[in-house]
Amino acid sequence: MRCLRHDACLARCRSNRYELRPAIRLVTRACPFKGILNSQSAEDFPFRPFPDGKPYRLLLGLRHPDGPWLDPDEDDEVVADELRQRAKHIQERRDAVIQQLDEPLAAEAGRELLEQLLRELPERHPTRFRLQGARLINLLTGEVFDTADPRVDPLEVAGRVTQEDFCLLAPGDGDDGAYRLIGGVVAFPAHWSMAEKLGKTLPQIHAPVPRWRSDAAHLVHSFMSRLAPPQPRIRWNWTLLPTAELHLSRFYTPPPAPHTAPPDDTTGIEHLHLRLERQMFHRLPRSGAVVFTIRTYQQPLARAVRDRPLVAAALAGALRDLPHEHLQYKSDLHLRLPALLAFLDEAAAGPVAVAAVASVVEAPTAV
Ligand code: HEM
């Protein structure tokens, strides 16, 4: 038996039977969340009950990152597969995925972001990328990007060589100086699109998010204004969705049918996926734009909580404390809350019931 995940989380894996598997591909495919769900401390999870005795408010959850800003999967095939999906979305729905304001700062920030990737990818992942002059060669997919060619869009290259999505932000001209979205490439959005958000300020972008303006807008503005190039920050976002699809854009994919089963009917739990976003913020030193990086991971909920009672308990606690409007915002979770909580409470108590559901959701994995 051998743990094939990050060295840094080897110790955590040892205490988690689920991650210790003999088959290489099975392990890496089965474990997209890296160390985040293997911690023995609920403090590390992106979801947890709101602190006792305090009135609920939306928290920023910003931390100092304990790893690099990019987080590629360890399995070459997983990387290549996601890069192919990204290329397909860019080709088929370019306007939804890539947008950039027609202003010099936006173009400059896009070029600077690509320069960072050209420096980092071949150095950190020499078996996956090679740089020949200005030509970036992806050794996994065979693609070659001639970044000196003026017809080549830096944002497209950025979006096709990492599993991350990138948004570029800069202060606006308004009185409040609110940060606005000046460009980006987002191939795996969770029900939004670059086309819809380009040029908007952060409060405008977050208009559909309950309590964002009242609880977070002011703090986020102050955080963004103070973010210095050598001090990146990380936060996590989480949600539960009835799909494994990574590209969720209401403009191209019809939204899932409304959940109609009675709230305590556990049918459908097996279709719920836990979707996590690892969000990084760093400022580009030359242009001064802020890069907001989103790496998306998802896994069937039953598999994510199997043998992880702490995770199940933390998630149940978070769901119990979320205000009704936020449950509604998170793909109408209020409609299935009793069933979801019953399922998670059982998972928190022991692995038996979860194993039963997990056996339904686990498609045979190619090894
Ligand atoms: C510290 C900074 C930030 C915080 C605290 C924050 C917080 C949030 C939260 C809580 C949600 C709702 C997610 C859910 O419940 O599933 C959300 C959604 C979203 N965030 Fe942020 N966010 C931040 C920065 C950004 C930045 C820089 C962007 C850049 C584009 C961004 C774009 C979005 C978008 C597009 C959504 C979906 C909005 C929709 O439903 O239309 N966020 N954010």
C-alpha cells in the first residue's frame, strides 16, 4: 500500500483508510480534494457550523496559503482530460468563457499572467511542459502555443494549460474605487459566465449572493486594496450540486430540473456532488492587477464523506446554520434539507449507511 498524494499530507492520509489504495489511478481519481478533507481538525474544512452564540454573517475565510498558487492534479490523465474539456468549452462557447475589457491595463494584465505561467509551469512540471523560446509545449496533450504570435490570446493560453480559472481585477473609477472585473478565462463556472460579469464591480458581481453586500463588501474592498504582490491569500468556496459537470453556465446548459421530491425523501442524494473551489488572490507586480484564481474540484457527496465522519458532521453543521436564503441560493438545498441532514448525520455517526449509497454512485473506475 502506498499513498500517492502530496507528501505534505501523507501523515493525514495514513489515518484515512479510504485514501490508502494499491491502485495508482484509482487513488488519484478518487481523491480530488487533496489534503483539505483529510484533516483531523474541523477548523480546516471549508464548511463548518457557525460559531456558537454569534449572530450569523457571511465570513471571508481568508488565510495565508500553505502551498503554491496552482494546484494541478497528480495524475497526468486527469490533467489532460480537464485541459481537453477546457479547450472544448473555449472553442464552443468562447464569449461565455473568455472576456477582456478593451483597455490597456486589461491587455497588460493578461500578458503578465501568461508570463508567470510560462516561467512557472516548465520549471515546476518539467514532465508536462517545455518552453522553447516563446513556444510553450504541453507534453501531455501535444499542444504547442506560440506566445510570440500576436494572434495568440494570452488568456486563452492561460485557460488551456492549467486546471485553474483566472479572473483579473483592478480598482474602478467610481467614487468608491470598487474593484471591477477587467478580464478573465473561466471554463468551469458554477452557474455564471465571464460574459455576464465583465466590467462589473465586486458588489455588482455578487448581487445574487445573499448578504454579500451587507456582510462582505466593505471588508473585501479593504482586503483587495491592501493585497501586496508577495502576499497571496487563499479562501475556499463550497456547494452541493446535482451534477458532476464542471462547466455550469446557465446560458448554455439548462439548469437542473427543480427538485420535486418531498423534503425528507432521500432519493437523489446519490446525485449530489460536493463542489469545492480553491480560490487564490495575488497581485501582479508590474500591472498592479489582482489575479483571482479558481481551482474547482468535485466528487459525489457519498464518496466525499465516506469514512470521514468529521467532514459529514462539519457539513451538517454548516447546513443547519446557513440562513434559508443562502440554502436557496445554493441550488435550492432548502428543498431537500431534512433528507440531506439525515444522510449526513448518519455518515457522521458511522460508515454503514454511507457505504450503501456510495456503492450506488461509484461508477467502475478505469485502472
Ligand atoms: C474575499 C473575496 C471574496 C469573497 C468573500 C467572496 C464570496 C463569495 C460567496 C460567499 C459566494 C457565494 C458562493 C456560494 O454560496 O456557493 C460568491 C459567489 C461568487 N463570487 Fe465571490 N467572493 C470573493 C471574491 C470574488 C472575486 C474576486 C470574484 C471575481 C470575479 C468573485 C466572483 C464570484 C462569482 C461570479 C460568484 C457567483 C455569483 C452568482 O451567483 O452570480 N468573487 N463569492
